[in-house]
Amino acid sequence: MSSVDEYEVFLSFRGPDTRQGLTDVLYDYMDTAGIRVFRDDDELAPGDKITNILPAIKNSELCIPIFSKTFADSSWCLREVERMVELKKEIVPIFYQVSPNDVKLNTELFQKQLKGHEKKYEKGQVEKWEEALRSIAKIKGREVMTTGRGVQ
């Protein structure tokens, strides 16, 4: 695909947690159905700037963040969800092996991960990420423990 305005769905995910499982399954089903999906590993050529992802969020009709156990460890995943909220995108969250309470920061899981970012990023930036996580976690989404194919 040649430009970021060609996507119907933007998938946001933490690669080590879901790339070989749930994300692949979702992508394959949507792609087979003719839905144009952006996921960073397919659409960015070596040497492309990761900041090219932000326009893909803006130009996608629907954003699907796949929250997983180490999602909040990634400052890039946090930037993506912040951008989704900032742009008031239509969002359908998936909670993969985590609960909405984890993403709402009601448990230690994401709290600890965000705390780790405080060393590198300004407090105001981390607070924006916290707000974005809480905002999206309020949206009715889907809690998933396996991919449906038994892939973890």
C-alpha cells in the first residue's frame, strides 16, 4: 500500500506479546475479508521513520488497540493510544490477557510500567498517557485470553 490514507483499521499492539498470535489472526481475518489494515510490521519498510505511524492513525477509520501484559512498557504504544484519543477516533479496545482494570490503572501491572517511563519522559507526558489509557479502558471492548485458534 502506498499511502497512509488507504486504511480502514489501525492495529496498535505490543509485538512481543501478540505479533505471532492474536494480532496475526485479526490481521489475517480482516485482510481476507478485504479490509485494509495498517500494522507497523507490514507497512513500514526498513529505514522508514516510526513517526510515519501517526498519520496512519489519523487516516484510519477505526483504531483497535490490543492491550497486553507489556503494552505500557512501550512508549510507542502509549504514543499511539494518546494520538487515538487526541483525534477522537472510533476505538474498539481488545484486552488480551489483561483486564480493563489493568488498563484503567487500578492494578499494579500498568502502574509499574508507566512508573518506569517517568525516568525518561516529563511527568506531563506520562500523565497524558495515563489519561489516554483510562479513557480507552472505559470503552466497552473485548476481553480475550486466547486467539480462538488456540494460539497464545
